[in-house]
Amino acid sequence: MHLATVEAIRRACQVQALALAASYSLQYDKNSSQLTPTQNLGLWKAIVLPHFLQNLWYIQSGTDIKKLQTSLNLSLARALHVYGDHTAFLANTGISPLQLTKYVHLAQLHFRLTMTRPETLPALLFKKLNTSSPLSHMHTTTLDYHIRHATHAFK
Amino acid sequence: MASRPTKNRERAFRNMMRKIISDLWKGQLHNAAQTPSEQPLGRKSSYIHIARDNLQRLDLFKPAQFLHTPHNQLPLLRLRTQSTSYISTHFHLSNTLTYTPYVERYCSSCLPLQIFGNEAHTLLHCPHSSPLAQPAIHSLMLNLRRFDLWAWATYTDTPKVAMLLRSIPPKLDRQHEMVWVLITFPTCTQLIYSFNLSLVLPNPLSSSLPPSPPLSCPRLHHMIFTAKYVRVRLTNIKCFFLTFVTQDGLYTAFSHPLPPSHMEPGNASYASRATSYPRQ
């Protein structure tokens, strides 16, 4: 999934340039004024953040997650023009670290496969392949392993 | 396409997970802030020490409350995220572009005394900058009394700094939190802007240019802020540099070849109040 990470970062950079251009051009619009930090943050969350979160549950390498996180930190700092400590910045703006967001996504996928849509083909395959084998017997690169690993993290 | 109840169940599950993840996140932050000694060892742990009460909010996935106001809160966000230009611990590079360890980031206004220049020192103890925080402290003291909370003097430095940076005071009822945020909003905003205007020193080269303030002006008697020698970059000449804080929030500066102690009292009656530094 390394290529997916690189592609996500490239697309996020591309879209961020668009967001900055929109924010800049609004300063000179007759009917609007300069965006407030909250509006800038909302714009960034709407069009840049989804590129970082889109394929997050498939990315298994810790290095790739760190690379995505670094890119996200820089992108957010550029959007708001605040270049402080990243941990403080994320906590103030309400954007969780990607590793934790990945846990949410995987737990949500697990909920979907086991509770809300158990009759679908992916859910049947998930049930057939995973109920019998313990976590230690599963291969660490599979999505099923990471789903169950995430659900174990909450217990 | 998923039916509406299915979507609602997934959304409810996601919201429930967010609370659990918020707790995990808080745990990570508190672990990052734990140091063998109580003294913070970096910008991250310093932030977590100051914002400890603020991080107790139920859902960390929402922006902090001070960002919800329609006014520009970027100066406060910069101060809270440790990226200002007037607190010494926020600089990781020295003048010679070498890395300075966190514990050796001394207050630049108090040199040659080596005093750790963190937020608590700058806002509460520094003889040069702490007077700017006095109006805000006075207002917070009144508000603490109004909400029947502990007196200002009973708090340690960290909660005091947190309150100055618009955090909720300890032991405040949850029903009063929004009122506190609204009441303290003008006070804290004024404090941050006064720090921004006063403590960001102008370029020394531009300081040698007019206008210079009238020397015998009585209004400037109590407003002198700092005085030090600087080296003008292009001409390589050392000159004396004074910074003033005026009542309307503007600042100006001028250079003089003599230190304040050599000035005639008639010309500069305020000069004796300035802190002078030896010629380097």
C-alpha cells in the first residue's frame, strides 16, 4: 500500500493548493470577507482531510502511517498559518492522530460486517474465515487481523 | 443502498467509538507529559501541562471552545501551540542557528540573568512583560470571586497560565463553563493582542529611522518597556535601543548613542526606569 500512501499525499497537496487559492480569492470578493480560522479549518476538513482518511484501513505499514501523519500535520499548519507543536495543534483543532482514526474505521468496519449487514458476501467470508482462528494464528498483513486487533485495543 | 436505520446504527456506533478513542487519546497525551521531574522537558509536555484541564473535555474530536468564537483567534492558537515569537521556550534555534536545549532557553528580556523563559515566567514573573498581564489577572480575580471559586493567589503557576490562555478554571461547574468562556473572552483576547503588539520587537535597522518620541513627554514616563544595545546589521554600529508601549497599543523605538544612565534627566526623565545592559 506504499503507492496508495504516496498517491494520497499527492492528491492532498493538490487539493490543499485549491483550498488556499479559494481562501485567498475570498478576501477580494465584494460579497465576502477574509475567512475566519474556523471557516478555514472547516474548508480544510471538507476537501483535504478525506484524502488522508480515504484508504486508511488498508494501510498497514507503520512507516506509511507516520508519513501520512507528517504530511497531514504540515498541511494543517499551512492551512491555518500556525506552525507550532503538532500534538497541541491537533488537540486544539479536534483532529485525532491517524493511528487512532484507523482504529475507529476498523472497528466501524467490524460492526458493519458483524452487526448491521451480516448477510452480505464480505460479511459471510469474514465470519467463515475468522471465527475459528485465534488472533495469534492470523497473518499480520491481512485486513482481518487489523480489524480484530483494533477491536482488542478497545477492550 | 443501506436503509436508514442501518446508517443510524453505524453513526451511533461511530459516535460511541469517538468517546472511547478520546479516552485513549487523553491517555496518550498524559503519558507523553509524564516526566521524572515535574518540570516539562519540551514544548509538547509544556502544552499538556498547561492544557491539562482543557483536555478533559468529553469529545476531543471537536475543536476547542475558544475556536468557536467568530473573531480571529489565531494569536491565541499560536500561543497555545507554542509558536509565538515572544516566549523564549518556543524558539528551538538560537541567533547562531544552532539548536538550543529546552531547559537552556532563557528569557531574552532578563539576560544576563539565566531565567527559564517559559509561559509562566513571561506572563506572571518577568519584570518586563508581566505588567502587561496585570489587567487580565485583575479581571480574572473578579470573575473567580463571582463564580465562588478559589482565590487567584491559591493557584499554582500552571493553572494561572491556563486561565490566562482561556482554559476553564478547576472546580468550575459544567453549567457555568459557557458563561465563563464568554466573560473571559475579551480579557484574554486583549491580553494576547497586547503581548503581540508590545513584545514583538521591531527590526533594529528600521528603529534607527524617525519618528522618535518626544523625550520630555510625561505620558511616556511609565510606559518604557525595554532598553538594550543592538548592532545595526549593515553599518555594524552599536547603538542604544528603546522600546515604548503607548496607551493606544502602538509601539515605537529609537536609537541613541548613549545609555540611559548617561542621559540628562531633563532630556529623558523616564530613562532611569529602563533596564540597561552592558555594552558587549
